[in-house]
Amino acid sequence: MCLHQNRIPRNVLDRRPKVADVAARAGVSTATVDRVINGRGGVHQKTIARVEEAIREIVGGRLPAPDPAHRFDVVLSGERGGGTKALADAFARAAENAGANVEVSFVDTMNPDALAERLRACAQRGSSGIAVQVLDHALVRDAVAELAGANIRVVTVLTDITGIDHLGYFGLDNRAAGRTAGFLMGRFCRGGGKLAVVWGGQLYRSHEERESGFRSVLRAARPDLQSVELITGNDNPEMTFARVRDALDLHKDLIGIYCVGGGIAGAADAIERAGLAPQIVLIGHNYNPETKPYLLSGTIHALIHQDMDRIAADALACLSAQKPAAAARIPIEIITRENPMYR
């Protein structure tokens, strides 16, 4: 589809922005932008709309391109797998498309000491801005406050923190995401029974909000579905596998599991090895190479997805703009085995 005059005004098209800048803002590749601009087809309608909006915003001067002289850091929690790897790869693409200097690093999951230390190390190396998958802990709060005091810009991704000066948050409305998961669980479960919730741990505000939203919907709509266990899997597939296996042995009437964060591949593997894939409803987050096989096999019934490319592009643009972002919630997507081709 071409960018016709009735979609984007001629005066905007005449002042063409750089393809790389549009790609970074839209969270897509430069090849995709080229196909949209030149009407070569093969691009989903939703992606076309994002590219068109990115052109309007850049031409309007609302989002300046990153300064190559600035060095930005991205600090993510956990191992390089699943959703974390997807976001790291998305930041790498956004940086390449924008010509920005971005370094992505990882710290131990649920380790506030390590995260606070890494944030301070980024500041000491002269970082111009940091995007961080933050932990809601006093040590991390102190570190973020120090960065703000030193005029180092900070945005949070995937999970937020309150009461601390930072430019913005980029990710889902996590309470709404949890409520969506609760709605789906209530629809998929045909009869009453017991449910388990798997989360990474209490230090992710996003996990608390998702769990709270999930339970609140089910209390109102499906009181016959009782959450009997909160399993801490540390966002680790191996740990999640062991904990879910134990829960399956303990609760023979378990009919549903909601994985709030990472490690859902471990839960799916435990369900399959127990021969319970047809009976247990499994709902989780993020469509990626780790979750795809279980989604296609039917072990995972649905995934609440967030667009990692958009998160990365928006976070980088905010750091480059050096000003607070407006509410930047990413749309909630529901992925089943019938629609993964649209991702």
C-alpha cells in the first residue's frame, strides 16, 4: 500500500525523513519502511499504520533522532532467553536503525544489589541515558535517584517503579494484562477447579499487578475457580519446571496455570511430561521462539503479548529527546496458535 495523499499530507511527504529514523521510531526494519513508502506490498495493515504515524511524528519535530555521540545503556534482568532476549534484540535493531550507540547488558534475576551496582557502573562510564528492567527495591530506588541527581536520564521497560524521578515507562498496563489473562482463563475452563499462578518473584511490580488483575477478574466472574498456590519460578524454565511438577503432584484437581512472567517453557514441559496437556489450561506472556512450539502444539492456550520492537524504539526515542514521555503503554495483544503469523 502506498502512502497516498489522503493518508499523509503532501507537505509531509515532501519533507521525507531518513528511512533509518522512521524504522527506529516505528520499531521495524528499514526494509519494511521502504516497502511501505514505495507501496511494494507484503506488509500488515497494523505495521503500515505504525510507519505512517512515525513519519508524521518525526516530520513534526516531536522526536529527534539520537545523537551518535551519546552513549545509552540498556540493563535487563535474567538470562539471555525468552522475552529478555527478544527485548535485547529489539534494542539492537532500534539502535542500528537510529545510528545510536547502545550497549545492552544483563544482571542476575531478582538481585537488587547487582542491579544497583550495574546502574552506578553505567553512570561512571559516562552513560547519557539508561533503559532498565527495574526491581522495586530500596537499593534500586536509591541508585535510580542518584542517576536522576546526576542528570542521567532513566526510563523503565516491561516493569515500572513509582515515586522515583524518571522519564517514563514503556510496556504493558500490567494490571489490564493480568485481567485479560483472568478473562481468558475463565472462558477456557469449562468447569470449576483449582488454579496455580507462577511468577518471577515479588520484586517485579509488573508481576504483582498482573497477579492482582488476574485474581480480581476470577473472583467476580468465576468464583468456582480457586487459586491455591503462588509458585516462584524466578523467571527460570528449569526452576519453573520443578515447581510446577511438584504442584501437579500435590493438586490432582489443578485445571489451570497462569505464568505471570518468564519460564513458561518449563511449566509447559512439566504439563506435557505429566501427560496433562489436554486437561490443563496454560496461559502466559510473550510470543517468542521459546513459547512458539508449545503454543502451536496446544499446550499453551494463549499468550498475552507486547511488541518488544515498539518498546525498544519508543524508549530509545524518549532518552534521545531528553524529556518525559507521555503515557506510553503498549497495546495488549492476544496470541493463539491460530494467529501467530501476524507477529
